[in-house]
Amino acid sequence: MFVLNGYEYLLGFLLTCSLVPILALSASKLLRPSGGGPERRTTYESGMEPIGGAWIQFNIRYYMFALVFVVFDVETVFLYPWAVAFSQLGLLAFIEALVFIAILVIALVYAWRKGALEWS
Amino acid sequence: MQIAEGVQLVTFGILSLLMLGAALGVVLFANIVYSAFLLGGVFISMAGIYILLNADFVSAAQILVYVGAVNVLILFAIMLVNKREDFKPLKNSWIRQGMTVVVCGGLFALLGSVSLVTPWKISTVMPLASSTVPIAKHFFTDFLLPFELASVLLLMSMVGAIILARRDFVPDTVTGITSTQDSLTLPERPRELAGK
């Protein structure tokens, strides 16, 4: 039994979203002239010539940021219900959430001191 | 206002088809980057099914953690180690493929028969209109210790990830570590372009 309210808007939004690229691409397919020279097939028409392959090796420094990001993303999931029910919870829950955040600030300070947040 | 029964059924069908198609794509595509993006599609369809099951908080967590963080991490890992190599086809590859078919088919048959045979208990309790506020109330009353322990767990995982990723425990005398560092820190674009 489905009881959640307001999700028909989400459904309509998703349907509209999925229709937009289909309509845009099919409209341009109907309207554009067919054929064209070899410039049509370049990556950026009338733009810069691309250099090298599109599949490059990422810098390893991005990976450190992604690792730190995952930890704080999970923290967001834990803090989200606190934010939603904030007005019903009271002072004690506020202090408890502060303890939660303080422990993760230690993690942030550790990452900072170790240079994980630096682009060296 | 709520979504009608028929619309729910159609949505469930579309979500299941999307999920199965994306999961097949993850397995069957030779290009591993396509597989990683399709894995994101599997996670998003799963979040939609969670919403249909009245689990809005789980669905939000699924999108936030799995699509937003885990899938991005997988993509980063692929792009880090990615070297395009021309793999040679193995000799006697049909043995491997046959073994894979047997193992996967057996697992599928086992799980399918279990899901069909098990007498599922369907809850008769009226589901909650939103699960987020009750979850918050449990977090700050009877599940307070697990909640605070979760932050300690996150702290530990962060410290462990940083230690492993920075390789601080490797002594400086080990030779060869600099060469691997150099090969992993390739500049993304040629220097003469970056200066302009």
C-alpha cells in the first residue's frame, strides 16, 4: 500500500524530464538539413580541435577528495533526520548531534593535518 | 493526493525493466566506464522502488550515498587505473564461460526458487506517512549509542582511508615508490597548454 504524499509531482517531473531530450533530439532531426561535410563529425563544430583521446588517466589527487567526500556524505545521511525533526527534538538532541559533529570534526582536522585536502 | 494503483503498477514495471536492463548492461558491456555509469542507473531504479515501498528515507540515502558517493568513487578508481590495453583472447575461453554460466545459472535458480517458495509475511500495519521523523526520534532516544558510534566508525574509516591512500607506513628507504608516484600523477593536459 502506497501512502507517501506528494510523489505524483515527482512522477510528473520525471516524465517531463525524460520527454525533453527525446523531443529536442527528434525535433532537431526533423528540422536539420541532411548531409554535410566532414566538419559535421568533429567533436566541437567550429570550436577547438580536441587534443589526444577523451579517455585520460585522472590525477590521483582527485581520489583523496572523493574518499573524504564519501565519509562526509554518510554523515549527511545521519544528520538529515535530525534536521527534519529539529523542532520536535529539543535541547538534548541538539547536544547529542553536536557530539556527533565534533567527532567528525576530528576526522576533518586529521585529514587537514595529513594534507589530504591540499593540492600539493 | 496519492498515486493511483494502476500508475503504481506501471511505475514498478518501468523501474524493474530499467533496473534489469541496466544490470545486464553492467555485466555485458566491454567498456568498463559504461558499466560504471549503468551501475548508477541500477542504484537510481532501486531508489525508485524504495519510494514505492514507502521507504522515503532509505531512498534518499540510496541516492545520496550510492549514486552520489560510491558510484563516483568507482568511476574515479576506473579512471585512475585506466590504461587502454588490447587484451588477447584466451585459449579455451569456452571453459571459463561455461563455468560462469553454470555458477550464475545455479545461483539464479536457487534464489528464484527460494523467493517463490518462501511464504512471505505481508504486514497489515498501516505504513507511516513519512519515516524520517520517527527515525530521528529513535536516533536521539533509544538508538543514541549506535548513532554516536556511527560517527566514531566514520572517523576510523576516514583515518584508515587516508593512511592507506597516502601510504605513510611505507618507509622512505624502499626504492621504486617514487617511480609509481610519478606514473600515477600524470598531468591531465600537456604543460605547454596549461601555461597559456
